[in-house]
Amino acid sequence: MAKDKKQPRPKAQTPKGFQDYFGADVTARNDMLRKIGEVYHRYGFDALETSAVETVEALGKFLPDVDRPNEGVFAWQEDADWLALRYDLTAPLARVAAQYRNDLPSPYRRYAMGPVWRNEKPGPGRFRQFYQCDADTVGAPSVAADAEICAMLADTLEAVGIARGDYVIRVNNRKVLNGVLEVAGLSGDDNEAKRGIVLRAIDKLDRLGLEGVRALLGEGRKDESGDFTKGAGLSDVQVAPIVQYFNGNKTYQRSATIRAVSGIRTAAEVLNAKGVDVTVLRNLRALIGESAVGAAGLDELEEIADLLAAQGYGPDRIVIDPSVVRGLGYYTGPVFEAELTFEITDEKGRPRNFGSVAGGGRYDDLVKRFTGQSVPATGVSIGVDRLLAALRAKGQVDHAAQGPVVVTVMDRDRMADYQAMVSELRNAGIRAEVYLGNPKNFGNQLKYADKRAAPIAIIAGGDEFDSGVVQIKDLVLGAEIAKNASLAEWKDRPSQYEVPRDQMVTRVRAILGGQG
Amino acid sequence: MAKDKKQPRPKAQTPKGFQDYFGADVTARNDMLRKIGEVYHRYGFDALETSAVETVEALGKFLPDVDRPNEGVFAWQEDADWLALRYDLTAPLARVAAQYRNDLPSPYRRYAMGPVWRNEKPGPGRFRQFYQCDADTVGAPSVAADAEICAMLADTLEAVGIARGDYVIRVNNRKVLNGVLEVAGLSGDDNEAKRGIVLRAIDKLDRLGLEGVRALLGEGRKDESGDFTKGAGLSDVQVAPIVQYFNGNKTYQRSATIRAVSGIRTAAEVLNAKGVDVTVLRNLRALIGESAVGAAGLDELEEIADLLAAQGYGPDRIVIDPSVVRGLGYYTGPVFEAELTFEITDEKGRPRNFGSVAGGGRYDDLVKRFTGQSVPATGVSIGVDRLLAALRAKGQVDHAAQGPVVVTVMDRDRMADYQAMVSELRNAGIRAEVYLGNPKNFGNQLKYADKRAAPIAIIAGGDEFDSGVVQIKDLVLGAEIAKNASLAEWKDRPSQYEVPRDQMVTRVRAILGGQG
């Protein structure tokens, strides 16, 4: 075509920061999401699927203050409006809860799964589109809703294949932390900025260490590059209870959690039957002093522990753990986190816990943006990619990679016969396909079967058709024999069988069963 | 907060042209797609999920020739590049087939399901985000690949719940039409524009009628509003074979199809055992005269019929039908279409066939844009919303709307006991939830259960706990009794039972079974 010369060929390239997912990577994720959805459904949660596109106005915190709102979201202008791809599933839920508030049941339990988009500089392991999987209850003020979500999270992890003992769900309450901040003299509107700095500092404990956080609570911190981050400017008297809170609990509670998860529980242990570390509770009651919000937070924690205990969720699955902070500013009550406790080997070969795969909490102000009325809400978000990686680490997703039985083509004119063979196999529920490339080079057909991870190849030429038989090649066994060629016991094992045509399906099924 | 006054509240509104999907609408679609995926997988197709975002360059026909590429796609600029939301699943496949051509098996069978986006003016029934579900084979030149996709489409329709006899897959070949165009003197590069006009005109036959199409083949057509559309400018001699082609076949073949689908097939019938209307084939051979491409097209059609017959797909499921055109310019060989033949009632109360739910064909030039090398490809796209609507019309998706058993709250202090009840129900696989709103007004709880379409409510207050029983209210039966309140036989039927606490799960299951 004449046009070809004018326009250069487009590059065949995934846009920067995006990914293509193939085969088992897609189906394993779908399988996992389906199992999660089944648990959510059983808990009375209803599916919700909003569109990928929202108005920038509805997304809220990304409102444009410059020429275009390119901070964090992918956005474009349409007439007078700005549209954008959603950056999470919570903002659309807040919009839906406001928009349909007269029609939805209240409380409204909903789950949502799907991609979200972040307009970030692409980097290693940082992607601009990824899946989220959320469950939230809107309109339930009672902590029974938070307890329910923790129980559901435990059931969900087990449903997808994480064994009991391989995870723990840790629960805390922001109100306890707020009580501590009150004791530190940081209550009131005029201290909002300082509270923000303190929360973000505590959330960086793992990275910065005790002294780093302490510096951020005080005057500020100079990092290795010499850059200075201004601190909250608290006095030593103010810093003391905060450090005592997160530092003391970090030490006490982590060890108590590990003891609980390990099942070592004696009369001398600090955990009571509800998974509450009574020493920690006693210390916290002392720490929050006269703070009413702090006391309310502790009461709520005990209530959550009571509810979970009544449903049989003991400290082997869910523990109260005041060291959980969670960074997001909008949490207002209980916060929780699911941590996988089994060990994996990191990139440097050192063993470490797999770590967090889900988290959430109560956020009572999101819907208010739209309606002006406060609506209580609580929810959890599962890190889909993290959880899938965990299932892979535990060997829970192999089966999905099963290739098809490949019927090879010896004689191009017998395509109808080969098609009849795959039909029979498929009708018997066996994944199967006929080779549809150029059949001339038979070696290419076997290479193709190899690339497809085919467990079996079917071979039939003129001789086979004349005698009413087919050749069945066990490719899994064939590979084993090739690998062990020097061993006597493998030498004479046949990996190819001639069977009557009408026994093909039966034999294929038997071989597949043996390979399983 | 002081800010509230400065910023007006955002509107809680779905962006124009987009939709929110709730509950069963989400799960019914997911169920259907899962069943489709199972068939595709059994046929050896592998899942592929590309990102929603592509470079505008890779999407191709929407390259920006003005300030910004807002024709048809949602696009935005990033540095020097334009990015856009994909408008179908074929363009990303072409990109992937080019990008990974050294790693993918060849032929490459892949399926993809997911939303696509169109930047169109929103209108009734026209949405800017909707699902597509595609299966394609890239790198297989043989029409065996086309036949396979037709067979798979038949299996897919039956797997999701369309009974045999309620659908027919009609197959044609663009080459036959090209043969006719050749006879009409429209071959060669310089007639490309005219061929485009002719194809689009034929595709409008249903809407414009024979005379309208004939006008577009000639000088042009004036519509009711007086607007004039310029025609292809063909002479009467050129128009004759084209009209004879589509008009003759439309009449002959539709009736033959209907006869075949109805199962009325006698020796006097025109369809042969392979679903080929021999009269039509004879007429077509005459019509295409000396055209080599036309003859090749007819040979391919017969080969497809052979292959399908060998696999047992007779004319009750798949027929050769030269009246199928399909609008898209890029088809180069076989084209096919799945039509649901059962009747529904249209908005004016008239019966009509449900119509097309899937279509596709061979397109051999899409990958070439990237690599310069021609790669044969064929595929099918299922209209997800249309097929789902068909399943609804056939009553195939009801069960998904099942609400949860609602455990009501008579005594706020016994929340742990109510939670234990739902736990037991859920552990028995029964969808259940406790009422988490303000329990003060019991009537609100029953209204809530009604809004949730709950089949059963569990009621237990102080008396019940003291006696170790619960009340089970059958809400489905209750509604029936209310509806038939005047009938004597309904009057004394109880819809509420008191049962021992430890028999709650058993009785709930029995009642649900009876409601089934």
C-alpha cells in the first residue's frame, strides 16, 4: 500500500509501567478472586462494579490546582469536566453510597474487585495498573462490623489456600493512639498538622528505626543524603508517651503474637483466651490516663475480641495488637492487617516472614464529602498480587499451567479426522487441540507441543489410520526418561503407546491421571 | 472544617455514558464469562490480559491528526506520547502478537475478556465502557482454525445455557463476495474506495431495504431528512451481480436456515448433510464466473463444512450462509455470526428473533502494521451484554439474586450470640448476615431483610435465649400468604417456627431447600 511509506511502523510495546499477563497468571488470579468472592457472598456482601472512569471532582483529593490534574491519576478533559481513571475502589464506593443512598440497603455490605490506576513514575516492581479486592460495610456504626470483616478475612485466606497457622490478623484501634496523642497534648484542630507528622513518622518505624522516628517527633531528621525533614517539634515530655506507646508495644506484642501463633500458650503466658495481651492492655490503660477517646478505643478493642471469641476466632487467627498503625490519615477507629507468618527467602537468600497481604479499618468521613452527613464505614483491601505471590510460594497455583493434549498432523488431508479426535477429547472434558500451523516439519509440531507444556501428543499417519490405531506419546514421562537416560531402570520404560482408535480417550485420561 | 465553605460538595454521579453494576448483574456476568473461559481453555486457548492502556500509536487508526486524538478513544498526553484506553481487544492482541513473536507458541490461541472504552456521545443504550470476550488464533493459515472457532462458539453457547435449536452459527467467506465484486469490475487498488462503499451499503440492507442499497451502489441516496449520501457510482451492469448476490441469498438462504433449524429436512430439501445449501452453491458458482478468488472462497466454505461435519456439527448448529457480510473492512476470508433464533417480544410487543450475539472472521493483516510481515489470524467476539440479556430472557440467571438469611438483633448486648449464629450458618455454606444497623426499631430490621431479598429471618430475644430456642421466619412463604390472604387454604399456614437452637442450621437448610 502506498501509505506504508508515509507512516513509520508503530512500536509493538507495552506502555511504560504497564504489564501483559499470560495464561496461568490470568487464570490463577481469576480463580483466587472467585474463591474470595464466594466467601464475601456467603457473608452477605454484594458485588459492585463501577466504571473505571470517574469525574476528577468525585475522586476528591486530586482536584486540579494547576493546569491539569496529573498528580497521581490519569486524567483528561472533556468539555468543562475532567475525567480520570479510578486510583482505588474506596473513592467510587463513597460516590455510590452517596448517589444511591435512598435505594441501597443500610447497612450496605459490598465487595469490589478490579484494576485501579496510578499515574506514577514507573519503576522496578511499581506498576501503574494493578488489581484491588475490597470489602466494605457502609452504615454500620457498631464495631461488630469491624469484627465481622476480620473474621471474613481469616476465612478468605483459608479459602484461597493459606493454612491456619500461616497467617495472623492483627487488630488495633486508632482511638487508642488518639488517646496517647491527647496525653501528649496534641488534641484539637490546631494540632492537626502535628498529628499528621506523628502518624507518618510512626508508620516509618520499620524503615527509620526508633531514633529516626524520635527525631521526626522532635526538631526533624537529616537523612544520609543530607536532606532535612522538618519534624513535629514536640517537647521531650510530649515525645515520651508516644515513644513508649509504639516502642513498648512493638516489643511486647510482636513476641506475644509469635507465641500465640506458635501455639505455645501456658498459664504463665500473657495472652488471655480472647487473644488480648492483658499486660499490654494494663500498660495502655495507664498510658492513656484520663483520655476518654483512648478509653473508648480500648473498650472497642475488648468488644471486638469478645465478638470474635464467640465465633471461635481465637488468637491462633486474630490477635489484638496495639502496634498496628496503618498510614492512611482517614482511619477513625479499628484498624487491622493480615500478615502471613511463614518464611520465604528474600532476594539476598535470607529467610524472612512473608508479611502483610491485606489491611483496612474504619473510616467514618468519606461519604460526608458528598452529602454533608457523616456515614460510618469500615472495610478491608486485599493486595491481590501479594496474595497471589504467597499462593505461588506455597505451591497452590501449579495446576493452572496444564497444557493441552496436542493432536499432531501427519497427513494434511486428514484434518477432519484429527479434528474429530480433539472433539472426542474435549467432549470428555480433556483440554486438547489440533496442530494448526504448517504441518510439513513434524519436529516443529513436537517443539510446539513442548512450548505448550502439552502432557501428551497424539500421532496418527496413514499406517495408523489403516490399522485403526493411534500413537499416544507421554511427553511428561518422555522428559523424565530423557533426564534419567543413564539410569538402567528408566531405559526400557516406554513413553509411547499404540492403542486402538476407539480407546484413545480412555487411555489419554488414564495417562493424565497417572501424571497428576 | 473551615475548608467546607470554600469548596462546594462534589456531585455524586456516575460519569455520563458510564454505568454502575450491582449484585447479581456483576456475578451473573462473571459466571457466564467463567463458563465461556472453561470452554475456551478446553479448546487449548490461553488467557491473555493486557492493560487497559495502550499507546495511541499502537491502537493505530486513531492516530492524532489534530490537536488531540479525541475521535473514538479516551486519550491523554504523557510527555511526548499519547496514551489511550483500548477500544477493543483485537488491537492489543495484534500488539502482543508482534511484541512477543519470538516467545509465543505459533499458532497462538488466546482468549481475552474485559472492558473496552469508546469515546462516543452517550445515548440511550449506548455506553462508553462495556465488556468484550474474544478468542483468536494467530498464525494458523488453514480454515481448520476458522472451523474450530465456529465449533467452539457452538459449544460456548450451549455451555452458558443456550439450548441446541435456540441458536445457529452462520458462516460465509469474504472471498466469495470479492469474487462477485471482481465480476462487477471492482477489483484492483484503484477501486478500494468503491468496494468500501459497496460493503457498507450491503451491511445496511436490513435498515435501508433493497432499493436503498441499490441507490447507494449507484449515484447515491437521499434520506428522509433530505441529506444526500454519495453512492459508489456503479453502472447497472455492475450493480446486477451484486444485487443478485445479496438479494438472492438473503431470500433463499434465510428460509433454508429456518427450515434446517426447525428440523424440517426431507429429501426434497435444499440443504445437504453438511449444512450447505446446494442450490445456493450452484447459483454462486455461476455468479462468480471465472473469478479465482471467488472459487477459492467457495472451496474454503466447503472445506469448513467438511471439517465441521466430521466433528458432528451439523446444520442444526452451524450452516453455510452466503448472506453473512459483517461490516468491518479488515476481514479477508471466512466470516461468521451466531444468531439466537428464539423469539422475544420487542418494545412494541411484536415477536422477533433475538438476533446476533457473536461474530468474527479471518483478518490476515492486523499484525503486519507492526512487523511488516503478514500474519494470518482469525477470531470471534461475543457481545457480552447481548448474550447476558439472552440468558435473562431464557431464565438462566435467576439464582444469582439469592439474598442472605438475616439474623435480627433483639438485644444489643447479645451481639456475640447473634454473630455465633451467622458463623454456624456460613460454616454450613449458607449465605447469612447479622443486622448491623441500629437495632432499636425492629420493623426497620424486617424492612432491611425485605430489601435484601432475604429468604429467612432468624429472631431471638431474651425469652428465646432462656428457653434455648430461636424463631425462624420463612419470608418467601410469608409473602405468599400475604398475597393470598383471602384464600382459606393459606390462612392457617404458619410461616414462623420455633426450633431448638441446636437445630437452627438443619431447619434453615430444609426451608431453603423447599423454597428452591
